[in-house]
Amino acid sequence: MTHQFKSGDLALIIGSMGRRPELVGTVIVLKRRGVLMGEPFWWWMDGQMEESTAERHLMPLRDDFAPTGQKSKAVPA
């Protein structure tokens, strides 16, 4: 599935190739796209280091993920 990511997009890491499984669930800002071993990858900054993640392990955080686009409404307590 292609999400048509672009640099500056927010994404949630939803999978891992086993190299850094502790990053699953991390929200990142995508920096640049490339191809690694024939597969689309995105690079992002982790502190001072640049990390890479396969595009298939990313979920976009935009549009319908914003509170105004969600279908459910908060119910006052």
C-alpha cells in the first residue's frame, strides 16, 4: 500500500525488520525518501543520528487522524 508520503510528513512506525523493534509506536517526521535493497525507505532524525525505516512499516498521521476529521465525538463526563 502506498500512502504518498512526502518530506515533513508525520508518520507512526508500525513494524520492524528486527533491527530496532523498540521504535514501533514512535511518531517521526519524515526527512527524505530513497530505495534500499530495492524497497522504498524513509530516513528521519533520531537525535543526532539519521535512521531509516521501510515505507511498508509506516502509517501516515495526517488528515483523518486529526481530531477535527475523526468521526467519534467526545462525550462530556
